[in-house]
Amino acid sequence: MITYALYFAIGCFGLGLLFNLWRIVTGPGQADRVLALDTMVINIIALLVLYGILQGTAIYFEASMLVAMVGFVSTVAYCRFLLRGDIIE
């Protein structure tokens, strides 16, 4: 029964990734695109964790932590670039 729930959750987060991609393409402003990219990182983290549970291995949890760190740094850097036009002062 848990496998069906995992497949359903993976499908829902995959659909969420498609909606995020749609928002990136048709977003009216740069802030909407940044928010969609950040939400896309969160959905990828959730997919990695769910796939790790499905496979029963811990390597996907470590990969999700790496994606979380890189996603946070990239979101901050992109926001600083949009606000100031420069990442490193």
C-alpha cells in the first residue's frame, strides 16, 4: 500500500514541476521566475526523498541535502543579481 502512496506523491510532485516550468516560461516578472525556480528546487528535493524511500537507500537523502544547499545559494545569488546587478561586492 505504501508503494501506491509513493507513486501518487511522485506523480503529484512531477506535476508540480511541470507547473513550475510553465510559470518560468510565462511569468509576468522576474520575481515570479525566481519564486518558481525556488519552488522547483523544493519539488526536486521532495522527489529525491520519495525516490530514496521507494528504493530503500540513503544515498538519495544525501543528494537531496546537496541540492538543497546549492538551491539556496543559487536563489540568494540570483536575487542579489536582480536587486543590485552584482553578486560579489
